Amino acid sequence: MNGPHDLGGQMGFGPVAPEPNEPYFHGDWEKRALGLTLSCGAMGHWNLDESRHARESIPPADYLSASYYEIWIRALDALLERHGFATHAELFDGAAPTPGTRPKRVLTAENVAGVLARGGPCDRPVDADPRFAPGARVRTRNFHPAGHTRLPRYARGKIGTVETVQGSFVFPDDNAHGKGENPQWVYTVVFDAAEIWGESAAPGLTISIDAWESYLEPV
Amino acid sequence: MSDHHHHDDHDHHHDNHYSDMQARVKALETLLTAKGLIDPAAIDAIVETYETKVGPRNGAQVVAKAWVDAEFRDWLTRDATAAIASLGFSGRQGEHMRAVFNAPDEHNLVVCTLCSCYPWSVLGLPPVWYKAPAYRSRAVMDPRGVLAEFGVTLPEDTRIRVWDSTAELRYLVVPERPAGTERLNEAALAALVTRDSMIGTGLALSPEALALQPEAAR
């Protein structure tokens, strides 16, 4: 979707503000927000792609004014409600807990180390050979899907060069919407800055994205 | 349209739900605990992991080893996930690692314009600026302007390569080894490797610059 999250090339956000000696968390609630997000994800009822789509579906004005942990919590509230773990009244009006969906798993303290160590690899085998080889010239598609995609707007309809075939991975545009993992080959595609930014391109700049095969067409 | 984009999404416009995040998150944790969906002790364990075990000192060890050990550097080039795992660093948000190497004529910079993808296994949790719109919007268009805000000025003829982490590959920048460090061992070299130098918004410190840094900043 053309959401507020798709920030490459937007302007007006001011300077980057690195914070000297930045703490890991700004307030205790951020710690709990991290742990809640990971714990609820570990229940196993939604995947990372659905989580990302829940975050980018936050209304633009809210998304852009929220801290990142607030974005996570807003998305988590939406996911819990969508999957029947909590009602709107429970989440926001202090209603007494109802039974709701039962989780496949509950993350316990003794399982945390193992779960974090395993992570969530999303490489998957595909039967077909890669359509493109390193050096191939490709054009990214110019599409505007209403659902999730990982092809940023600034890199749509642009000609670049395949640098590396990175392997085959779960396709997020489908996986975010419960349509299955449908893995595809992923390529690192490099663009000259002028192809993307035209006459305002910085000299000597190249930009790469990692693109699923169906984002690309031969040139 | 999303299968899930039903009416409930629109009920969430009441911003007052999020005006006090401390209260919002506490209420959510209380509710989910009461419903038996989460274990608060697991949250403690997650926080402890990222406060004390998984952070940029991991990545610094990888970089220092790549500086002194040509065989390791070659492995890191070919199979970064395995090479990094050999030092004990793997897992969540480091499942599919790639290392990219700065050179005298080329500088690498990593961003995630679409969200906050970051190599947790080697760098820990991302800093606020990495996840914020200013960095995500400008890194792909005006990297030199961004670098200037970190106090970094590269020679005019240095090429810049920006890696937008749009898939599940996670990038670790291997900065150039500072001059005058030939006699330092791996541990001393690792102390020169800052978090920002492994994102590409900084350079590795010279021993002189390290000596000038307050202890807390290291």
C-alpha cells in the first residue's frame, strides 16, 4: 500500500537527530512494548509480514507523529482484536476479560532464549530456477497494490541491474494477507541515483533494494 | 484490499488511547496476563537479553576479526550468516546476514525506508533515529547530508552505496580499519568499532579518537 511508512525520498522531516549515549529504552513502557510485541508474535497466530502491514495501516497522521514503539503497540492492538484475542471493549474500555481465541503457544521465560536464538528464518526452496542472473538489466514494476508490498514507491518503474541472486524467500505481499508463503527468488538490484532522483541525483551514489522476482521485468 | 481491513481499523482513530503510553502499555500487559496470553517474566527475559547480551559489541567482534583474519573475512564475504554464527551471534533478525565492506573509494550505508529492519543479532535494538522518518526518508536521496549530521564528511570522489533493507537480508557494514592500528590485537581493535560505523553513519575510531571519548560513550 502507498502508506505513511514508505518514506524514501520524502522531505520535510528535518535533520536526523542522533542522541549521544542513547539508552536502549526511553522509559519502562518501551521495554514492556518490546516484550509484549515479541511475546504476542510468539503465540504463532500472525507472521512478521502481517505485523508490518498492521503498522503501515495506521492512519498517516498518527503513524508520522508516533514513536516507533507506539507504532508497534497500535499495530499489536489491531492484531489482537483481528485475531479474536481481545475485544475492543477489553482493550480500550476496561471491560472484564472474555475467553477469546486460545493461543497455540504462550512464551514463557525459560523459552525466551531458545525462541530468540531460533529467530524466524524465511528462506524457502522453490522449484524453478532464478529468472534473472547477475548483470541482468531489469525494470521494477509500476504498481500500487492496496495490500502489503516491499517494493518502495521511489523504486517503482525504474531500470536497474541485478547484482546478486540472494536466495528464495517467503513472498510478503501474499504472506501478510494469509495467502500462503509462495516463495520467490530475491535479487539485490542496484540503481544509479540518476535513474531514481533524476537531475537532483547526488553524484557517485547508487542505491540497492532487495526485490522479489515478481517485482521485476526483463528490459 | 486487505482481507483484514474491516471496520475495526477505523475505530482506532481515538488518539486518546495513546496519549499516555505508559498507561496504555500497562493496561495491555495486565489484560493479556489476565487472559493467559503472555507471561510477564518472559518480557523481563526479552528485555534483559537486549539490555545485556545482544548489542553492538557483538558486531564489533565480527568486524575486528575480519580486519585481522583474511580467511574469516573471505568467509564473511561468502556466507556472512555462518561466519557470524561461528562467533556465537545468530537468531532473531540475524537469520539472513550479509556483510558489506567499505573501501577507500566506496562507502556503504544501510537503511530501511519501509520500516525498521536492522541486524539485531550483531547490533542489538536499533536507535530511535534509525527508525524515524528523517533518516528513513533522506538516507536514499541525500546520504552525504545525512552523514554530515553525524559529523562524517567523505572525500568528494568517494562513491556511496545505500542498501535499502527491503527484504529479509540484514546488512552489516564492515568499516575500514583505521590507520596506525597494525599493532593492536583483536580486542583492542573491536573497541574502535562503533555501532554507527557498522550502519555506515560513522567510521571506525582511530586509537587517538577512542582515547578522547568519555568512558560512557564507548
